[in-house]
Amino acid sequence: MNVVSFTQMKDGTLEDYELLHELEVPYIAGTADRLLAELKRQGEDTLAGYKVSRLEHGLQSATRARREGADIDWVVATLLHDIGDALAPQNHDRMAAEIVRPFVREEVTWVVEHHGIFQTYYFGHHYGWDRNRREEHRYSPYYQSCVDFCARWDQASFDPDYPSLSLESFAPQLKEVFARKPYDEAVIRPGVVEGLPPL
């Protein structure tokens, strides 16, 4: 097995870093497969107190997005929007946003990153929280996209009887997105607002 010569990065040689780059290429290419495996694993996790698993919530959300004619960025990001829930329950939205950020347009990443605050509109008042905290982000060109994302896809997707599409049906789109060149300006399109598809 090829391994580097160093035990501290500062001591690495050009050959060491060339080796690491060579080994990194197939690892990066496997990102979509690792994400699919994590989603599958989350099918074993019930959301404490909810009627559906973490996976089912993601599948319902993404199924709604697909059935409404959302583009590939929306569908894949919607599938992954809560993937950070198990490891980072207090900032799962930001964790998921960092996963998708290099591969989808800025609008979609912003929505994933802020959906946690926007979701509190539906339940925050029950805890004595400010349910309108999302108004702090009213300045954003992506504000309405996040309001719509939560209303149409996220908050509505906890129904054990909803006919979700399978995880396998989303795999080709997920693999296509994660095969994109990271941070490609033609994909990221900063400042562009497309919104959700019209109902």
C-alpha cells in the first residue's frame, strides 16, 4: 500500500503530495456514493417523536420537489437538506449547505443554509421563540425561495402515508450533481434568483 513518508505535513515531499493527489481523485469521485450510503443509513434512524425516518423526510421533500418540476439543483439539495441532522443537530442546515455548496447554484445553497431558521415559523411560537426570526433575512434576494422551500417541501414532509419515490430513483441526479466541476461559475451563478417552480 502506498503511503506518504511524513508524520507531519510540513515534512512532506513533492512525491508525497503527488501520491496524495493521485489517491484523492478516486476518493472525491466517490462522494455521491458515500452520500447515498449515509442517506440509506438514515433510513434506520427515526426522527425522535416523528412518524417518519430521517431518510423518509428527505425522500418526501425531494419527491415533492421533483413532482412540482423543480430542477436538478433543487431536487438534490432538497434530498440532502437534513443530511447533517444526525451529526450536527444544532447546525445541520449549515452542514448540509457546505456539502452542496461547490455543486449547486448559490440560491439553493443559501436556502439549505438558512432553512432551519425559516422552519421555526411553523413551530417556534410553541417554545416561546420568535417565529418570525426569518425576517432578519428579508434583505436577501433568496428570502422568498426559502419561505417557499419550507412551506411547500420541508414542513409538509412528515407523512408516513405519502407515496415517496425511492432513494435509487434519485441516485442518478445526485451523482450528476456531484460529478460537476466544483465552484463552476456557470453553475454557482451568484445573485441569480430562479425561485421554485410555479405551482
